[in-house]
Amino acid sequence: MAGQRKTFNEINITPLTDIFLVLLIIMMVIAPLLDQQGLNLAVPNMIEVQDEIKDSKLIKVLVTDEDKYMLDDTEIPVSELSNMISEQAKVNTDGLLIMTQDNATHGAVVKLMDEARNSGVTNISITEY
């Protein structure tokens, strides 16, 4: 019987436990970062927007394909954007409606949103023109 080996019946779970503890610590560090919220956007339906445009006091700005800003068929230079929104926000208190043409760039829309938020506008809606 000298040729027989003893069988090994035990499993060492220490390395597995170490891995689970490291993963738990990583998840505990990352979890608070996932709770940060960005900008809440509500995308309206086209039918709803057309009904609201007639009845509301919205600042309506069109972002064209050439990244120009139009208010009541008047082009607004980028340098005057903040002043224009501040003046319009005093009269039109319902917020800002950004209407974009098909090929307007994301940067132009974000620039308008930033200027509106800096001017104190809290309600911002975006729709396709």
C-alpha cells in the first residue's frame, strides 16, 4: 500500500474571498459616482409642441443648419445671445424652446442651452423644426 496516494479533499477559499473583498471595495467606491444626475430633458411630441407654441410664453429660438440663432426671423449674434435671452426671459417666463433644423450641430445647441442656464432660464425644451 505504499504506492497509494492520499487524496486532497479540501478547497482553499482564501484567494476567492480576497477577490470578492476587492470587488466589493471597488463597487463601494464607484456606487456614489453613479448617482450624479445630469441635465433632465423632456422631449416633447411634435403635436404637443405646436399646441403649446400658440398658447405659451416661451422664448422660441431656432438653430439653423449653419449654426446661426434666429429669434422671430432675426439673426442673433453669438456675442448677444446671453443678453437676448436675459431680456426675453423677463417677458416670456415659461422657459426656452429650442427648435433645431436637421443639420444643426450639437455644439450650437449646447451653447444655446449653456447661455440660457447662465441667464437664469430653468425650463428648456428641444424640438425639431
